[in-house]
Amino acid sequence: MPHALIVEDDPNSLSGLSAILTADGFSVDTATTLAEARSALTRFIPDVVLIDLNLPDGSGLDLLPSLPSQPPDGALPVIVMTGNATVESAIEGLRHGIWDYLLKPVNIPRLRSLLARIPRPYELTEEVQALRSTLRELGYFGDMIGRSAAMQHVYDLIEHTAPTEAAVLICGDPGTGKKIAARTIHQLSRRRKGPFVTFDCSAQRNASDGTPRSMESVLFGHERNAFAGAENREPGLLEQAGGGTLFLDQIDSLPSAQQEALLRALDSQTFMRVGGSNRIMTDFRLIAASRTPVREAVASGAMREDLFQRLSASSIMLPPLRERDDDIALIAETLVDELNRENHIAGITSGSPKRISPAFIRECFATDWPGNVREIRERVRRAYHASGETIETLRVDEPGGLGGRGLNGSSVQVTVGTALADVEDMLIRATLEAVGGTRHRAATLLGISPKTLYNKLQRMKLESS
């Protein structure tokens, strides 16, 4: 049976919350002050903590350092309750890593929805955690691929953020995988059994009868006859994402009025359909993304400062592929493996799976990839379908298989009769210069190991001294 600790100084609220949690299958301990709560924590580790923000001996947030940092089943869910809510206090709580923030009087259906996602002791095991760690080391994290240091940092942020209910802002260049990152957060959250609803705020959505819907209707839904052409009640994105996650891409394209309405829905945990008169409880987690640097979006007025402040409490920046050299080959190889499996399942091929040549990998490293992960996936897919048993080149759509960005036109001129050792030195220096001094990438292009390149550079250094 999962165990809860309720820290609340109001006797009526404490009694009511205890009854709700007991009815929902929790054993309950209570405290009316921070001192009592700290004493209780010396006796047991709860599965969830509900705590009032304002207590006789301090702020509820002051209890957070006393909570176990690594309980047996992962991050400890903390639900903060307050009757004096401000945006500032909500942001402060989220930055402290709390799970969710409830307004008083507590919305009981909302509370029960949260409690239903508290993991029972048998749901998370050491074996699952060990398997996840192993896959992460190999470069696989949910639907994300990459073992570079830059991606390991992203994985750390996701592991910290996913178990909470905090809204998340994902930033990154086009094609860096913001939607995949959002889906991974959803899959690792306690909402993973709920829907994952996505919407591009720069797109226009039509109603079921083909007439354009306002962005307000898209977000919040509308009642029948709310406007011309509204023949039926239509749920909005917030309702569709109930119990799950709503991913809004290019949120800076959302009109300012709808940004304000979305922020109100997040703060009040309720909304109203267009043409409706009754407020509806929300039960979704928001993940938003922007390809424009958010500071620039705020400065230009494309994004509201208050919405940015709310989202920035939990933010993740995805690195461009040019900063992920170690991941380029892994992404290409993984995609080819996926295509081989798809073809085998579909019965398209009966022979050996396709392989990629060392020259193909060198080409991948030599390419700039301005379109990031989306571009490499598309070009590898085209090369796969245009190749035979071995994939030799990315340049299947270029005349003669030549051209391409390569190394920005870098070349080495060699005079006939030049000693081979000197030619090798010239080629090594030119390759290092072309790749900005990245030894791992230069070694791949030269077809040698990083250790061999290191030894050659040491020799060159000694000979020049």
C-alpha cells in the first residue's frame, strides 16, 4: 500500500485530505508543522507528500531539503497546496522540483487524478532502472538517439523533469528533434498511459465541416452554435489531452490573446469552451517548443513575458547536430537497421540486410547537416532505397553522385615527387582545419582511428620542433 504524508495546519483541510487519500488506497501520516513533518520523515519514506505552502513555522518549500533525494522508486512526488497563489510562488515551487501546485480549495477530481499516477512500490524495479541506464550508455533514450556529451546532458534534464507535472519549454534549431524529446518526456512521466496530443501553432486547423476554426476554439473547444458553422460541440486540445500531455510546437506563433488564455488555464487549472458558460477542469501537462530563441521571441513581442516565465522554470535546449559529432554515425546506422527490419517484416527483401560502407560514414561526418536530425534521417532513407546491398554514398540525388557540401571545397595541392610522408602531413593538417580541429571527426574522414591520428600528430610535432 502506498504511503502519504500530509502537512497541513488547518484541521478541516487535514481531515478532508486524509479521508480522500485513505479512500484512494493510501496509508496516511499527518503533520501540522514543518518540525512534525521532519520528525515523521525520520520514521518512514512516503510515496507522496502533500504540503501547505504557508505553515506556522515556515514555508512548505523549506521541507524539500529534508526529503530523501533518491527514494526507492525514483523522484518523490511533492504536491504543494496554497490559498494565496501567485505566478511567482508557482514558478518558485516548480524551480524547487515540486511535482504539482494546487489551489485551495483543492479541486478533488484533480487531486485524485494526480494520486492515480503515484507509482505503487511494485511498478518501478531495479531491473528496469538498470536496463534504462544500459540503453542510455549505448545511445538510446526513449525515442531519442545519441551518446554524445551534449545529449547525455539533455537526458539528465529529461530524467529530472519527466516525473514532475511541471510545464516544459523545449528550444532548438529546426530538425533537432523537439517533438521526439517531448514524446520521450511523456513516455517517462506518470502520464505515459494517457494521450500525447500534438499541435503546430503556426498551422491552421479546420472544423469537421471544413470551415476554419479560431485558435481559441482549437485550444479550448466550442459549444454547439457558438459561431456560424458550429453545428456540434467540439473538444479542444486541452480536453483531448486530458490525463496526458499536450505538445504545442512553435508556441511563439500562438496569438498573444490565446497565450494569455493558455496561461490562465495553467494557473487556474480550468478553462471554458467557446460559447460555453461552465468552467471545465483541466488535467493535462503542457510541453511547448520554439525554434526561435525565446529571448528574441519575448523581445519582439511574439511571446508573452509571463508565459515565458512560467515555461522557463523547466527548459531544455536541444543541441544542433554539428555539436554532436559522435552521434552522426550512430543515427545513420540505427536508421539503416530500422529500414532493414521494416523491409524484412514487409517481405520486400529475402536476402542479407543492407550494410553501410566506411566511405558512407565518412561522407556523413563530412556533411554540414543544417537540417539536423531531420535532414540526416531523410537523406539516409533516400540513400538506402537507391542503393544495392551496400550503401556507398549519400549523394544519390546529385548528378554523377558528386558535388555536395563535403568539406566546404577544401583541397590539398600536391606536386609530383613530393615525399609520401609530407603528403600525409599536409592532408592531416588540411583535414583538421576543415573540421575545426575536431580530431575524432578528422580521424573518421581520414579512415584511421583517433589513436592513430594522435600518434601521427605527436610525430609531426616532434619533427617540427
